[in-house]
Amino acid sequence: METVVVKFGGPALTTPEKIVQVAKKVIKEQGRGINLVVVVSSMPALRREFRQYAAEITDEPSKREMDALVASAAQMTSAMLAMAIQEHGGKAVSLAGWQTGIQTNQKHGNARISHVDSKRIEEHLALGEIVVVAGFQGVTGTDNISTFGKGGSETSAVALAVALEAERVEIFSSVEGIFTADPEIVKESRKLPEVSYDEMLEFANLGAKILHPRAVELAKKYNIPLIVRSFVQDVEGTFIKGDVDMEKNLLVRGVAYESDIIRLTIGYDSYETASLAEVFSVLAENDINVDIIVQAVIDGVKPTISFTISKDEFAEALRVLETSKLSLGFSFADFEVGLAKVSIIGSAMASNPGVAARMFARLGREHIPVKMVSTSEIKVSVVIPQDEMVRAANVLHEEFNLAMKEVTAS
Amino acid sequence: METVVVKFGGPALTTPEKIVQVAKKVIKEQGRGINLVVVVSSMPALRREFRQYAAEITDEPSKREMDALVASAAQMTSAMLAMAIQEHGGKAVSLAGWQTGIQTNQKHGNARISHVDSKRIEEHLALGEIVVVAGFQGVTGTDNISTFGKGGSETSAVALAVALEAERVEIFSSVEGIFTADPEIVKESRKLPEVSYDEMLEFANLGAKILHPRAVELAKKYNIPLIVRSFVQDVEGTFIKGDVDMEKNLLVRGVAYESDIIRLTIGYDSYETASLAEVFSVLAENDINVDIIVQAVIDGVKPTISFTISKDEFAEALRVLETSKLSLGFSFADFEVGLAKVSIIGSAMASNPGVAARMFARLGREHIPVKMVSTSEIKVSVVIPQDEMVRAANVLHEEFNLAMKEVTAS
């Protein structure tokens, strides 16, 4: 019998009523004759409440205790769903992280999975039970509760799928799947039936909040197919896997964007004083995420480095740079706000260098100034003024014919 | 270094602010140079919220899942207290039931402790940490979360004290200690400096809601001294232990009462059809608690049996008796509502049969009718009309000079 792992996030679990809907859905899924493992995040209200209580006690909770606290919310939610499944005629058992056999390292709040012993889950599955797993948590080698940080429940789901040799992981989401562009801003966008892991990684990294890159990376590593689908409507979602059938000339698969980007530039008087590695080490130590990095030379001798950060981390980044100015040795720093990033994504892009040129040409014709550029094998990102972001996404969507239906190979 | 286990219940943990007060108190306690284990119940708001959520999903949650659900509330609360201790300069670690080494049987919702392996707690204590234990929970032999039912957190505290060979258990309560009578209804009542385990068991069973009999029984079995004291004021509480120094002529130590008692009587036509054991078996199977039982004979031939139950369980008891009327073979049933139970307690009572007589004489002089009587070695209970309850408690308190200060032997 095939095993399937499904994951429901906070938006699907807001109320007991919605949890009952999830229960009915998973009973139906299991009824198709599969072994079913359901990973749940916390009810959003609990998560908010718990965090608020903690904030009333301390600004800096120990990560170990914060893990014990937030993990309890998912434990509670998993018990609720197990009750709901039982109430509606199914067999179910809830398991907290320490009961699932998910072993992690000691890094509380951002733990990495070291090993999964799925024996207990398999025993429950053999009894015909739907196994409801409290998401984003495991247990350390010293029997402490650990949590995984962002994308944690998806990561739980994929890790369990690997251990159970599951057929696939289905991520039930508030969206129907992965789209060629955000339907909110590009009217012509359409749902992609399939994307590759690499494309999904770019979509995820470039601002599509549907799946966390970490879970996609794990799925890619072990070749576990992922499906992103709606928990509201029963329609086909997007299949994420290694090889994707696609029409040859559809080099670009989607357009992603991210708003509220800030460019920071720091300059040095000479190459002797420049210590670029140190700049990013200092920022990383302070948990400031740097995205696009561009190095340039002004006046032929003065090295400068520009990089983008999100608006949220701007104040902290300035503080860190100010504090470290002496040791880093830079002579000036400036910044530009009101920027956005727009990217085109497609795994066939690497073999066709004309794609980036076509992107820049179209933006040029549209008089949209490009401030920074970053490329990878499967995407090209440009930083542009934020007030041109929506227009840029739309013209690029049109330029690469993304509204056109794909003709699959089959 | 001596080890002390303290317990804080819901009323001490209503808000983050109150949890901070508890944190400061335990830091101070530990500062006296002791190993300190703190057992906490759940924040009352969480407990209410969780139960309400569960009730929205099902009227009959599985006990296993209910255990996972309610245990998570105490886990969350223990993490909060650990954070608060750390924030205010102490060292602390929170442990959920499965981390404390409290092994139980499989009876979810009302699990019995089979074994405590306190190794992990001892390791944390050796590091100078205050160990904050999520109350009323343990783990079954098959690694399921179990909870202990009523009095669970006190039971956790005593069980851990046994395993840790602790000096004592301190129960921080909303009351200052054990009183000769409820101060709410007997103005002359005073706090008892000491009571014996047996007396405490009677106080607990006879309606004083301060300590659950189960925890007292466990403490008695292993001779662990208990102290009941206020979490609000720093005043001496009541010491509960095996041998109690007391003035010889103070035979009666306290007066307890319980309101909303109902007497049920069932009668048989003959001894042949009477099956008294079966009546109480059927009631017990339906979780109806029977208190005082009196057997009498009417007309010389017709056996009857009267017993008291609480008002809450009246409807259910009637339903059960009605359903089982045929198999139980009784010929009539009647009941009397509006009753209360008033008891006098004292472990020296057994050697002085005059105490009961003096009690009845005084009630007689006061024209308070006695409906039923029940005695044990250390208490006498009478069932009387509820509207006479407060007066009865007061006259008995006066009759046995309970307002008088004890002269201890030391």
C-alpha cells in the first residue's frame, strides 16, 4: 500500500470548524486505500497567544524554552485533529515531535534533522490509523524538544516522507498551486501543472511564499515528489519533481517579485582596506539576510560593494555597519529605498543566453530602469523602482508568453 | 544539599505577571541553598480554552488525545515559568511529563504512576538549575502521554519527592493552610500548624478542596512531609506529617462540611431479592460516587439501603437506577434533597467514644435533626438539612473549643 504524507498549515487550521473540515478531507484521502500521515502546524490563534504570553515575560526567551512553548501549540493542534478524525469515523493517533522519531541537532529554534526513525509511525499505519504529526518539531539526542524554524512543518512532512519511502508529499495550501506570476498582480497568470525542484527553489527564494526552500531542497535531495494544492477547492495543484515535461520553447516558466527592497552600498578608499568577506560575516552574525550582491569599481580605483536587504532589516543593518565601521574599514556607505526585485525563472534558461538579453531589452523599451542584476542558471533577477514593479511583472509575463497553455510531452 | 519539591496550581499562574511573581519566589527559595523542583499546573485560561476547542470538535474525545491536548497546556506553562526564572536571573529548565521519568500505566485521563526514574532531574539539579515540571502528566510504557486526573499536579509533586528523596513538598495554595473550619462560614476558625496524614485525608475527603486525597495518600505511604501554604502571603502554613504533636484534650481538630447532598433510598420486598453489592457495582461502573451508606430494616422484614450522592450526579444516578431496576430487583426508591454533611475530624477520636455522643447531644440541644450518621476512626459525619449547615458547623466548632490555641508538646 502506498504511503502519502500531507501537510496542512495555519490557514487551514484557524478554528475547530476548519479542523473538522481537514479531518473529513483526510478521511476521504485515506479511503482511497493509502497509508496516510498528516503533518499540522499550530492553530494560528494559539501561536499568537503563546508568543504574546512569552513576550510579556521576557524579550529574550531562551531558545530551548521557546521551543518547548511553541511545540506545545502544534501538539495541541495535532490532538485536536486526531479527535476530529475519530469523531467523524476515522482512526487516528496524534504524535508530538519526540514520538515521531525525528532526531535533530541541538540548535534550538532552527534545528536540523539528523535522522528519522519511522518505526513507530509505521506501526500506527499498519493498524490503519491516520497518523497526525505535530509539525516543525523533533527531539535532540539529549531528549530536549527542538523546532525547525521557518518552513518547519513542510520540512517535517518531507523528512517523514523520506523515512517512510512515501510516494509523495501533498502540501495543502491557501493557494491552488504555483502560478506563472502572482495572480494578484498579473491578471494573465495561470497555474503551472508541473515545475522542477530547481524552479521551485527559485520561486520560493524569489518571494513566492508557498513553500519554504528548505523543504524543497530536502525533497530534491531524496527525489520526493511534492504537490502544492488548495485545501479549499478540490482542484489539481502543481506537481514538483525532478524532470518536468514542458514545451521546448517555453524557456521562462514564471515571474516572481519581491517588494520593499533596499540597496546598501559601501565603498573603500583602496583595495588594500577592502575586506568584503568581513562585511557579510558581520551581517550574517547579526542574522541580516543579504540577497543580491554586486561589486563595482568607481573611478577606476575605489572598490564599492552594493547589496540588497529587506526593509524590515534595514535599521538593524545600519546599526551593525555603524558599530563595525572601524573594524570593517570602509570609507562611505549610502543606500537607496523604494526598490523591488522582479525575476524570471525557468530551468531551460541556462542553455539559452538570449533570455536575459530579451528581458533587458523589453524593460528598456518600457523605460523601466534596471538598478542591479543577478543571474543564476535558472533565473534572472533585476532590481527596479518599486512603483514599476507591477508593470514590469506584467510586461515580462507577456514577453515570454506565459499566459499560453503548455503542451506537455505526453 | 536538601531537595525540596514545590507545587503551584492554576490560581498562582493566571497571568504572565503572576508567573513572574512565582519565578521570583522560587529563585528566592533556591537561594536558601536547596535543590528545587517546581511542579506547575496549567494556566487556567489555557486549560479553559483548550477544553472549549476540544468540545467544539467532539462530545466524546478519546482519552489518549485529550491527554495529549491538556498535557500541552502544562508544558506551555512550565516553559513560561522557566523563561521567567531565567529572565529574573535564575537558572531553569522546563520538563514535560515524558522528560521527567514519570512512568504510568495505560489508563489515559486517570493514569497511575508505576515508576519514577529521576536521573534526568538529578542531572539538572546538579547543574544548579531550578527544574520546572509540567504537572499531572507522565508517559506510558508505550511512549504515550498520560495524565493523572484530579489532584494530578500534587501527585506529580509527591511522586517526584519520593523518587528524589526530598525533604518535603510545599503546596503553594490560595489559602494559608488547613483551618479548623472553613473561615468563610466559621468566624472563629483558626489555622492548624500541624495535622496528620490521616486527618488531612479526612479533611480532603470531607470537602476541604485544598489537597487531593490521592497526593496525601502517596505522601503518607512514603512519609513525605507536606506543607500547605499561601502563594500570596509569606506566612507559615500547615505541616502535614505522620506524628503530630497536639494537646491531649484536643480530640477534635476540625470541622468540615459539604453542601448539596442528596439521600437516595432503595428498598426490597425481602432479603432474598436484595443484592446490595450489585447496586453499588452498577453505580461505580457509571462513575457515580456514593458517600455515606446506611442500611436499615423497615417493618422488621423489608431491607432498605440509603446512601448519599452529590447533587451533580443525581440525574445520572436516577437514570442508572431506573435502567437497572429489573436486574437489581428493588421494589421502591425515594430520595431527599436539600441536605448537607457536617463532620468533625481528629485522629485521637478513636480512643474516646464520647466524642460522637457529645456531637449528637449538642446538635440535639440546637434542634438540628440528624438524618444519617457515618463514623470512622478519626471522624464523625452527620447528614442534616442544608439550611442548618452553617449553624451546625459553628456550634460544633464552639463545642469542641477549636478556636482555642493548641499547646504543642515542645
